[in-house]
Amino acid sequence: MLQLPDNCAIFTFWDSFTLLKAGENIKTIELPRRVGSCLYAGIARRTGGWSAKDAYINKTTYDSVELVAWPDAESSIGLHFDYQLVWIGKLS
């Protein structure tokens, strides 16, 4: 059971983008306007659609999350990187 601080909520959605060569896969995701700040952000694997050897949250700001992915091989370049973004936000 997860106990959230007052006036906070968990938000999640599936998304994807096309992998480019290593070092060029950075995506900034804007948080919904009703979120006043990001307290935590993470990503989860999507079965059958993960074409990265590494993916992580590089940084968060009060209104965005920056995600970085590295292709697992040259053959992954041009494939879709499918992921689920999960974050906990303080509501505005």
C-alpha cells in the first residue's frame, strides 16, 4: 500500500519514440497543468517493445521530466522505444 502526501497523485501513461543513434535519444515530457511539481519519476518496460539497453530519467523540473534512452544495438536504431512513464506529482 502506498501512502501519498496530502494533495499528491500518481500519474501514468504509455508513450514511445523512435530510437536514434546513441547519445541522441533525449525526450522532454511536459507534466499536466494540474501538477504543481514532480516529486518522483520513473519508467517501466513495455513487453515486446523495449529496444534500449539502458533508459533512465535524466532530470526533473517543476513541470517536466527528461528521459534518456540508449539503443541496445545498431539494429535497434529506427525502432520504437515503448515505455510507461510513472510519476508522483504535487497538485497545484
